[in-house]
Amino acid sequence: MPRPLTDLEKELVRQLQGDIPLVSRPFLAVAQRLGLSEAEVLEHIRRLQADGIIRRFGAALRHREAGIIANAMVVWQLPQEDLKRAGEKLATFPEVTHCYQRRQRPEWPFNLYAVIHCRTREACQELASRLAAAIGHNNYRIIFSTAELKKESMRYFIQETPGCQE
């Protein structure tokens, strides 16, 4: 069972789960709000990571707002022995934001998935062709997204909801 968090650690989590400012020293602003030094904030973050309480930091790009409106999942049907190498290769492309393996099903034989983002559908098709060439497999299908779903991160230790417990 994980250790209980201190009030300071809970407040740090509250500060980190929102948007982090796009400045050269984003944790300095967090430190100032908490009345700590930047080094203290970074040490708390490292400890929370070491304890498995914070697993990772990630960015969520609102890609449509950035002009990237063509999004697709490219799925491949690959031999088991090629999955690791192919996945690692696909993950090197900056346009690939997610790359993962799934079990094949009789009704859906694809087992490697890569989510790509481009400015046009044609660019997605060209990229898929380049990805296929890079991994040496042409047995793929492109599935374009038709809508953007709401993106929200989990929020912890929020106090404004009546009856919500920490």
C-alpha cells in the first residue's frame, strides 16, 4: 500500500496536474506559489516519482488548435517476431504519438497500431507509406478519425466538489 501523502505533497500534485507554464523554468513558478525553492519542488517531484505516486509527466497537444487536422490510426498485421523491432522503429517518427501492440482477433487481424497526426489526409497517407517502408511491411490499413473527443486528465485532491474525499 502506498504511503499517505503530506498536505504539501497533495498541494504540489494539485499544482502539477494543471497546465504547466511554457517558460524556461516552469517549476520555479510552482515553487513560488508553494513558498518553496525550485530545488525543493524538484526534489519533492523526484521523491514522488521514486515512490511511484507520480508515474510520468506528459503533454497533451490540442492538435486541431495547432492546425493538425488529419489524424489517423495506422494498423499493421505483422508476424510476432517483427513486432518489437517495428514498434521501436515507428516510435522514432515525430508524427507518431502513440505506438502499441494489441492481440490479434479472428475478426480483426491487426496487431500493431500507430497514431499519426498530419495537416492533411494526403499527408497521412504519404506518411503511412513511409512508415510501412521503414518497417518493411505493407500489410496495413489507415483509419481516419472523424471527431475529436474531449481530452481531460485525471484531477486529484480537488476540494471544490461537495462530498468529494481525498
